[in-house]
Amino acid sequence: MRSNNITTLTDFILEKGNNHAEATGDFSRILNDIALAGKIIHREINSAGLGELLGASGVTNVQEEEQQKLDDYADIQFINALKMGGKVAAIASEEQDDILCFEGKEDAKYIVAFDPLDGSSNIDVNIPVGTIFSIFKRERKGKVTQDEFLRKGKDQAAAGYIIYGSSTMLVYTTGNGVNGFTLDSTIGVFCLSHPNIKIPVEGGIYSINEGNTELYEEGIQRYIAYCKETTNGKRTHTGRFIGSLVADFHRNMLKGGIFIYPGTTDKPEGKLRLLYECNPMAMIAEQAYGSSSDGKISILEIQPEAIHQRVPFLVGSKNKVEKALSIIQ
Ligand code: P6P
């Protein structure tokens, strides 16, 4: 701890790294590389309205979603930071059709899957957006193949997100609790601001896009109706859905609540991707004493079959998820 009582992300990572006998600094370097890319994206997002980066790029990504200019920019920043850091063998990105292997790094010990800028359609209207990342420690060396990314979420070495909102925060876990760091942009340093985050086991917030209600299965419709019930003339829940996963998740993690993106009749698997959205968020939630599910099993137990696979997603306060499953199932 520095005399000014600031614990920087670098201090924290080095300290934690020293606790792991096998730590060779590779993992610490990767987290710092991610933080560097996050600072660069923070800078661009906070001036997007002024620069030429606002708006759509005219490109449609592998998800058949219109790519925002900052999507592309963020993707390049993470790829470059992880490539230059030299500790990652390959990446999988929402913005890339296939995995990208880093030449000469076939023997690196880690691979990273990420959504460089989730919720980017909200950028133009000043709603918080975020980066989500998932880190696996490889079980072999040599050229990385897609199957190395198709591991259950419970095998993640680390997971985290960066939320670019009223402040920019990096929140991550390595399987020993969840910690949040707020960027002090005057000195360009992420500082520990939310140590040992725990999701309240209860919470009155439910986050779901009710515009899809008629497209949801009956169980989900029953749960929405349950959330709208009143007791003694007072509401039992508050609806909050901002259309940006990282923002909805982060609010619920601090205040308690549940986020649901279910399947619909036209998209039974839902919209959110397992590898670089649901798995990392589920690891964070469960490390913060919360819970996650696809409606049947824990997200972290799902065996991925494709790098851009989508799954129905429930995540948040333990009791809220359990109650929702009891109504849905
Ligand atoms: P809908 C943003 O595009 C995103 O991937 C998530 O961040 C968000 O939770 C979801 O889609 C919103 O989707 O269909 O409700 O607009």
C-alpha cells in the first residue's frame, strides 16, 4: 500500500501474482495489457463526439450486427495490446470471424476471448458501454486451434469487464473474489475502489427487455408477471434495462438484482454469446456469491460447441436467480 493509500491495479496484480507459486508474471502482464487497451478506449470514447470515430463503420460483423467505428477501433486496441505483450498465444473476438493466432507465440501459456466493446450501439446516445474478457490457461503448447477455446466457463483462469460510464472501471476475478478498480484519468492509473465485491443475495431490480415478452416462453412471461406484482399496494421490484449488458450487470452486482436475456421464439438461443459475454460475467457473478444459469444449468457448466455460440442468460443475486428458476422451470 502506497503512502497515499492508493492501491493501483499494477500493485494489486503483482501482490496477487506473488501469492501464486507458479506465477511467472505472464498472467500479470496480460491483465496490464488489457488495462492499457482499456485506457486507450476510455480516451476515445470520451472524445468520440468530437472525433470522427462516432457512428457506424458501414461494416457488418460476424454477428450480422452493424459495426460501430469504435467497435473496430477497440478490437484493434485489444489485439495490438495482447500481441505486443507477448504472453498470449491467440485470441477470439466478437469482431473476428475466427480465432487469431499470434505468430511466434505458439508456446505462450494463455488465450483470451473478448468482446471489445459490448453495447456499442449505445455509444452515440451516451449510454455506458463495456469490454468483457475471459482468460484461459492453455493445456498444451503449439499452434492454437479453435477447440482450445471451447472449454467450460468453470475452467476460466480469469474473467473481467471494463465499464466506460460516469467513471471507467475495471472489474475482474482470478477465482479468489472480485475486485473493482476505478480509472483516475488525471494520472492514467486504475485504483482499487471496490475491494472484494459481493452481490447482495436479494435485490429488487429485474433487467429484461419486456418488448420481447410475447416472444418469450411461458415460464419467462410468468416471471415477468411475478416481478410486476405488488404487496400491500407497493411494488415488489423495479425494472431497469439499459440495453448494455455491462452497465446492467454492473448496477445489479452492486445493488442486487437479476439480468435475463432469454431465448425467444425466433431466436431460441437468445442473443448473448457464451464465450466472451456469458462465461466471464457468470464467473464474476459466482465469485461475488451470485449465480448464473441458461435456464437449466449453471452457465459455467455448459460445454461450448462454437466460439460465437449464443445461450439464454440469467445472472445476478443468488436468491433472485433461484426464485426465477423456480418460476420458469
Ligand atoms: P436488445 C448490446 O447490443 C447487447 O449485446 C447487450 O449489451 C444488451 O444487453 C443486449 O444486446 C440488448 O439487446 O435485443 O434488448 O436490444
